[in-house]
Amino acid sequence: MTINDMAEMPVQLPRAPKNEAEGRGRYFNSGNAFNIKLPPVPPRILRDEPAKAMAKTATGWVLCDLSDELDCPFPATTPLMLARYATVLAGETLDTTLNCTASIWYMIEGSATLTVGNETAELGKGDVFLLPGGVASQINASETAVFWAVGNDPQLAFEKAAPITGSEAATGFVHYPADEIEHQLDVVYQRDANDTTSGHALIFSAAQTEASRNIAPTLTLSLNTLKPHSFQPPHKHNSAALTLAVAGDPAYSMVDDQQCDWSPWATLLTPAAAKHSHHNDGDTRAEFLIVQDGGLYYHARTMGFEFY
């Protein structure tokens, strides 16, 4: 068969490799190298996963795994992030040592003791904490506890990499108690928002990542809020977002013209570059915790945030 179009050419192999290193070479062209069709990241509100975790039937994980839809060979919610829920029954222990650079956690309910290396912290409802990847950690529940967590596990799995630990690690253990979060958000609310901001939000950072204002090198975390009967205008950014619905009734998000109604502790998936907005039709303040792979895009100078 005669092939005239470069885009129809198969991969080109070395002619006569002299050794194994040369034999591993492969060649494409400007026509067939960039026509890979990957499944799109779907706009989605995930409700079944929190329902399973909140049923509190066993200690363990409930993954928000969309790897089949993404044609991904490892668990993933977006190409670079994995959201999960965790349940720890009273008197039981969950090993939380993960293969990621960092994981961001929110305690939905319960009380527990967290051990990270040689450090410990007492956890309560509404606490946020950052776990460094590869460091031995575990949660011991004194009262049945439920958590939401997001890590960059897929990023490391894609590169077949492992986290750096010890003094060279880019992320350390950080605990953000609920009462401190409330205080810091109140400080933000004492100031007016303007047209260049996206409402009143609290952005989480850490001593090691203060200069970049991110919580971890590749991840960002914010607690966004909406006053009663208000909305965040349509906007977009090049990072994907995983959002936990913390409070808001009724509230919803519009993602690429698809309405995603919030329910307690649901996870909203917003694809990269998707037009989206958030709406609070209730009489109380809405709160939603947003994790993005935004650190990658800030570092590359390609965040692309803009309002419509």
C-alpha cells in the first residue's frame, strides 16, 4: 500500500542498529506524532463514593477512580490527581503511606490521632492536613472518622517515579486545625473583594512552599466561599480541579454548560480549560475546598486563568 500522507505513516524503526541502545530508538514525523486521540476528562459530580465512605461499614479506601474512562493504566480521577475517601472505624487503624509527592486531607467527621514519622497530631472535624509522600503515616480513630483526600499519585505513576523523602523532600507534614482555618478565613472576610479576585477564599500554603504560595510543588489548595444568593462568575484555567462540597444548600456548579448539583461531601471534577461557575442559591454561606494541579502551571507560566 502506498502512503503519501505523513500522518498515515507508521512508526519508523532504526535501519541497522549496532547495539541495544540504538535499537530502542523510534521516529515519528510532524504528521503522525501529534494526532493521538485521548479520552477527554469528563465534567462530573461524584456522589456514590462519599455515600460509601459515610456508610462506615469498614475501615478502608473509596477511590474516585475514573481510569477506565481516561484510558489510564493506574487509578486516577484526572490525569495527574487521584481523589479518595477514607473511613477509619473507632478503635481501628488505617495505613496512609502513599506513593505520591503530597496528599491533601480534609476530615469530614470523627476524631483520631495521626502519626507521621515521629510526629503526631490530634484530628477533629474540619481539620486539613498535608502528608508528604513516602513517609510512614497512619490514622488511629478514637471515634469513627471519615476523610477526603487528593494526591498526585497519577503524576508519579505516569513517570514510574517514587517520592523523595528525608531532608531533600519538597513537602513536609503540615496540620491546619479547623479553628485556625476559621480564624484565618474571618481575617480574609474583613477585607473587600474586587473585580480582580474570585471572591473570598483562603489559600493554604506551607513553610517550604511559601514563596510559590502553593501547598505543595505541584498542588494548590483553597477554601472558596460564596455569600448567600451569590455566584462566582464563569472562568477557566489550565489546571484541572477537584472540589469537595463542604457547605451550601442549595448550591451547584456549571461546567461546560452542564449543571452539577452539589450534595454533602460530593466531589466535583472540573476538566482543564473548562468554562465553569459556582452558584449559591441558599440562605447560608457556601464553602468548597478546591485542589488543583495548579503548581505545575504556575511554574510553567501557563495557568491561563481568565473570567468570561
